[in-house]
Amino acid sequence: MPHGFQQIQEEEEEEEASAPLGGFGGSLELPPDLDDPPPSRPPRLTPSLLLAVFAATLSSLQFGYHIGVINAPQKVLEAEYNLTWTQRWGSPPPPTTISALWALSVAIFSVGGMASSLGVAELANRLGRKGALLAVNGLAVAGGVLMGGAKLGPTYILIIIGRFVVGTYSGLASGLVPMYVGEIAPIRLRGALGALHQLGIVCGILGAQVGGA
């Protein structure tokens, strides 16, 4: 055998001797029962997880309720606006003024939600997810007190301010609830539990429409 071919054969034999047991460039493969990790338990809904998700989605329920609750008492509130204006200024307001006050009462909810949604991340980082959810519920209580106190005034300004405060609460809750539920839920259940936020909103809207019918 020529010297060149003999040298190549010796190099190949050396590579075969130094290669792993799996062959050239291969790796040692273990049997499937030893190589695979032990099977883990599938995630399940525990009572504590259900309670935490249910408590969080109550905020979504309130969000939906405040979206739909303003539609049913429109005629009642417009009559109240008319009476309050007459008592304060001595003459009934023009129809366009009543329409403008009603439109402001409805739209101010979205303005408060849009403004407060920009601060969701900052509030969640400062107070934590659970602490932020507990804190923003104070806004829901404050908004309800303001709107309830409008009858005692009587003044339509409290209704408009109350709607703004409730909108601020809803904007924060719309970001905090999915964040909190998504972080406490197991990975395989995250999609199903995360959908409860939207379900709570539509159930709140439905409850407001049925209750106001």
C-alpha cells in the first residue's frame, strides 16, 4: 500500500478509536425509559386557584356592568337633569343642553378608562398585582357613592364625576385582571382562565340590561 494511503488509513482508525460510542460525531444514547424525563402531573384547578380567579374576575363583572347600566335609565336621568337645571337657574334648559349633558355622562366613562389604562404597568409594579387590584376597588366604591349622592344633592355634576371615577377604575381593572390571572394560572390553563375576563365583562353587560329592563 502506498505510503500516502497508509497514513490516511491510520488517521481514520485513530478517529474511530477516539469517537464516542454512538459513532463518528455521535453521542451516547440512553434507552427511551432512561432518557425521557419523568412524566409530570397535568395541571388542575385547585380550590385556591378557583377562588383567586373568581375574585379577580369580579372586577371584570363590574366593568361590564358600568358599561351597560347607563343605557336603561336614560329617560329618568334626563328628567332629573331637567329638574335640577330648573331648580338652579329658574328656567328649564334647552333640549340641546340636556342632550349634551347626557352625552357627557355617557362618554366621560371612556375618557376616564383611556387615561387610567396608561398607568396600569406602573401601578402593578409599585403595589403588586394583587395589591393594585385591591386598591383600585376603592375607585369603584367612590364612583358609586358619588353617583348615589347625586339624588341627595340634587346635582347632575356628581353623576358625571362619578362616571369618570368609575371609568378610571374600569381602565385599570381591564389591564390588571388579565395580568393577574395570566400570572397565577398554569401554562396549560392560561388560555381558558384568561378568557374569564371577557366573560365577566359580557356577563356584567347582560346583568345591567336585564336589571334595567
